[in-house]
Amino acid sequence: MKILSYNISWSKQFKIDWLFRHKDTSAFVVPECGNANNIVVPDGYHFYWVGNYDIKGLGVFVSNKHKHEIPSWANNNLNFAIPVILDDEYLLLAVWPTKVKDGANDSYIDILLEILEYYKEYISQYKTVIIGDYNIISSSKRTGKDNPYPIFDWMQEHGLKSAHHTFLNESYGKESLPTYFHQFKETCQFFIDYAFINADIADYKLYTWDETNKMSDHVPILVEVK
């Protein structure tokens, strides 16, 4: 099962088309994706979407080669997460914790923790991939504003490991490559896109900015699970 996540930064069809060059990918998680009225969904894929704005939400494309469904226990009030059951075996939990105007929560960490807490009993029942733009900067520090460790600790406590840090044997805050270039500046780099998994990791790839022609301020991550 291969899953690719890519925050495409301003939804444009040519960016969607770039994704589907990766024809052996089972599912695509696409933060900042327009809804079905604003993009063309390729043949052979089903498109799930949530969001507050038609041109900027969270999209998931799933290949129709796989059985897929939104489970009955999905929480529609959690606007920044899409759970998809694949082949009755995998739970793909696409996430993009996002602050909204007049929203009750202004912490990316708290938004994501709410999602994780709601879905925790289901995460343990499936081979789970929690993937997307977390909007949480990787750091080795456990103190200070926006400390990411409540998320990292939660994942560890519930049997999930970071694909990047496990597969490449790297530490939080000491990644060899970034996933995000703030304001498209090469000198302002961060690591904020993750895949946390409770199954065996068969492969992992973090793309470089050049590989995507710098279409977005993010780069894609690709994970394969057994």
C-alpha cells in the first residue's frame, strides 16, 4: 500500500496532474486542494474532500483498484481529517490541522490532538497511516512555545512511529532534508509533514524541492506499508 502526501499550495490542475504520474500509488493526501468543482479528478480514482473554502481544503484521492470507504464512525465535525478504510485492513487518516477565522482553537497541536483522541480506538484496530501536513515543526526541544512533543509522545504511546525518522534513522529536529520552505524561501526551512504508522514500513521517500519544480512551498512524502 503506497500513500503519497503533498500540500500543493494553491490548488492548480497541473499540480494535481503531477501527482498522478505516480501511477502505482494507492492513495494521495492533498492539503490545500480545491473541491471537485475546482479540479478534474482522473479516471480510476475516487475523491474525498473536506474544507471551509471551495478552493482550499483537504483532499484524498484513492485508486479504485482498492476497496475504500469512509467509515460510519467518521466525525464530520473534525474538518481537518479524513479517515478512509482501505481493503478492510488499513486505516488512512489524512490530516491537515488548520486554524480558521473565529475558530475555537488556535493551536495546531491541540487541533491534531483532538483528532487523534477521537480516532484512537479505531487506530488500534487497523494498520494505520496518519499522514499529511501537521503544521507542527519538528524539534528536539521539549520546552518552549509550540513544543511538538505532545504529538510525538501520543504517537509513541499508541504504537505509532514516524516513517521518516524510523526508516532514515534520524532524530526529531535533526532531519537531513526539510518538508517546507516558508514563503518559498530556500533559506527558511522546516520539517512539518509526517507519516506516523503502526505497521511495517516497506519504503519511504522524501522528495527534494527540485524534483517537484518548486510547485509548492512543501515537498511530497511517500510511504509504503506492508
